[in-house]
Amino acid sequence: MQGLIQDHPLTLVSIFERGERLFADKQIVTVTADGKTRTTYGEWAQRTRRLAGALDRLSISADGRVATFAWNTARHLELYFAAPCSGRVLHTLNIRLFPDQLTYIANHAEDEVVFVDRSLVGVLAPLLPTFETVRHVVVMDDGVPTPLPDDPRIVGYDELMADATPGRLRVDDERQAAAMCYTSGTTGHPKGVVYTHRSTYLHSVAVTTAAVLALAEQDVALPVVPMFHANAWGLPYAAVLAGATLVMPGPDLSPRGLAGLIESERVTVAGGVPIIWMGVLPELAGRDVSALRAILCGGSAVPPALSEAYREKVGIPLLHAWGMTETSPLGSVCHVRSAYAGADEETLAEVRSRQGIPAPGVECRIVEPGTSTELPWDDKATGELQVRGPWIASSYYRMDSSDSITEDGWLRTGDVAAIDPLGYIRLVDRTKDLVKSGGEWISSVELENHLMAHPAVAEAAVIAVPHARWSERPLATVVLKPDATATKEELLDFLRPRVSKWWLPDDVVFIDEVPKTSVGKFSKKDLRSRFAGYRLPDS
């Protein structure tokens, strides 16, 4: 028996038109080199329609890739909708990738046009000769007078928009490509993930649910996570769907700048990686941030000490979430379930350190590596975390995906995890970051979290180094807080009551900074390269 429900396509056009019609008076605030600019959803929608017409004038193909090389701004938000709603594909280029990776990505995606903030022209210009398919470079003036290269492809954004007429915004097939992002390329070439209108629509709806972020019209959302990082975790699309006020930080991601924005704009919801919130916390002292109700934090494991510091000093702990480019990116969120009503703070802190329960629409399982044998949710068994759902990637763009997708359709995340009976995911480590000592596994993440709980430690990253007897042993690299002091023995003494004796790092090395990936995660690859050949004491 067939259902009697209308088969209405789930597309970004529906989200755009909802924002335009219902929330025309809501604001989009952007921080620029000259201060703050403010526009309304209504004004933004008019410009978005004209931008779609400008893409027609540039003769961008019906399904052409429209690349962006830009900060979080209202103009970038125009591109977020103008490209996909006119049938094209938005392709956000990560401004922090290495030049050869950017060249590979632009050519692999076959970008036809690149929209670039003028302050970033100096980074992009040397690469333009290597872009094989780019026919136009549109420069968006953000108040920074960066010299422009002598390239006939360059046109100014305002010039392009001056006499642009509204373009047609219509997509009939919800499974049509809407946007694409590439992984950060920690191993091999970055991999392209293509999001459909349907997947992005459903992901946006999920973000508005109480099980995720409960994003609503009353909210003031600050996406600190870059719009080139997995579509800013879907926050821009979800905000337009909900009608929330948007605060775009532009290029100023300094702790003081972000703290000032949270206070002055009465931000209620913010999202960013742990390293951002580490810097922001001291700057919040003495400020009125009482409007804040949720600080979404993900991208890498959230140190419990950082989350608890926010609970104690700001009044709310960080809201731990997990995901990846391949999951659009939302996979799980760590809300405290009613089963923990009345629990003490120590118990609640342990719960909040987990990656949470799967978001509505996402299914997960843990399996024995290399098999499809599912392991129990008893918080003891650990295996590879695999996920599936309506916004989970089923393959990579123009690349063999057989190693990443199981025969029965689950995405291999590369994370090792345990799941408890309530469904809380506890990541043990990335499979490639585990330390295998004497045939047993040591979690680098757990060691890092304990080290970063020490009052003198700002950052800590643990890697495996070769050992003649045990095959591998953990080496801890530590960054101390300004003006703080600590010795190797002090840190090992701090760890002793917290982990098994055989887990203790064989050495502690103090460094100036833990290297980061393009999206702010600890770059274990760079650390392993730096300490290649490192000889442990007595090894």
C-alpha cells in the first residue's frame, strides 16, 4: 500500500525561502577589518538571488563547482546558498592546507570559479597558475588592501554584483549534489565528500532538535568553526532554517575578539574546536556572557579539565560532539541523559567527557577490526566505530572507497571506541594513534586528557615510538602554560594514580607548541616525523 503523503523534495531552496519569508528582519553580523557590518536576512536573500544571476553571467556550468577561499562572513553565506540553490556545487577550499594540497583539490574537483576574500589573495595568488579549470577569480573586498595579481581572470565581487539580476533558484532532485568538502589529508591525498540537498536538509533539521543543539529563532549563533571545515558543522544552514541571528567572526579569531563578540552580541550558541576554547576561557573573566546556553566543541577529543573549567568559571560545561567530514559532520552529541539525574559532579564530568549518543538519524556499531562481528555495548569491549545514516558518506568523489565503506554499507571511521548500555560513545583513540606495547593497546587520548588536567599543562600529545623490547612505548610531548613550571617526574607522578603503571610514558619532552592540522586538531603525523628516530631512555 502506497502512502498518501506529498513527495516534496528536501532541498536547500526550501531552507532559503523559509529564511527569506519568515525571518527577513533577523540579523547577520559580520566582523571586518573596519568593524562590524550588519545586514538582515531579507537583504541577504536579495543579494543571494542576484549572486545566482551573476554565476549565470559568468557562464558557470549547470552543475559547475563554485569554490570559496574565505572567512566566515555574510558574503560567504550568500555563496552557501546561491551556488547550490542554482543547481551548482559549493566547494569550500581550506585556507590552511598546504599549497600542493590546494592545487590537487581544486583540480580534482574541477572548480570553475574561486571566490576569495581580498585579505587571502596573497595566499591564493601563487597557486592560480596551477589551477587547471578555474576560469574566474572573484575578489571579495573585506577591507584589507592586499595587492591583486595581474591575472585577467580577476573580477571584483561588488563589480560583478553591481548590475546582476536575480537568477533562478530551483532544484527538483533532492539527491543532487549541493556542496563538497575534502578531508584534511592526514594520510595521502585529501578525499572529496559530496553532500546532497537531501543530506544537508536532514542534517540541518537534526541540529534544530533538542537531541542535538535545539537551535531556534531566539538564538544568536556564533560559528567559530570555519565555513571551510565540513560546512561549519552545518551551523549556517541550520541557522537559516531556524531563523537564528548569525554572528560571523571574519578573520579575527583571537581569544579577545571572540570573547568580546560573545559578550557584545549576546551569543547564545557557539561552536569551535578545543584549541579555540582553551584560548577564549581566560578572556571571558569579568564579562557578561550570561546569554550563553551551549558551547559546542568537537573536531578532537575535549579534555575533561577544559570542559570542567568552563562549568566552574562560565556556568556551563562544553557540549562535546563527534563527527567527521564524512558524516556531514554531525555524528553524536553528549547531552546528559535523565538516567543521570541527581548524579554527583564527578560522575557527570565523566559522562560529559564522552562523545555522546548518536544523533537522530545516525546509527552506530563497534566491530572487531577487519570483520563485521558486532561487539556488545557494555563499555568494556572496544572495536572500530562504524556509522551509517542519511547524511553519512557512501563513497569518496572520484576515488576508490572500498577501504572506507563496508560491504554492508557502514562507514569505517578509523576510530576505536567503546559504547555503554545507554548508547554513550567513548572514543579510545584513532586506530593509527594507538600505542601497541607488548601486544597490548595504550590510548594516547586518555593519557593526553590526564596530562592536560595538570594545572601547569596547556597542551599534551602522546605518540608511539619504537622500543626494542616492547615494540612501541608512549612518548609524551607537553606544552606548559605561560610562566608555569613542571618537570618530567612531576608529570609522571601526576599520572601514576590515574593510569596503569605500564601505561606511563617512557619519556616526557617539553615543546613550544603541538603542531596542528588545518582544522585545529593535534597533528600526530607531524609529531611522529619530528621524533622519528627518537631514542627512549633505556630502550
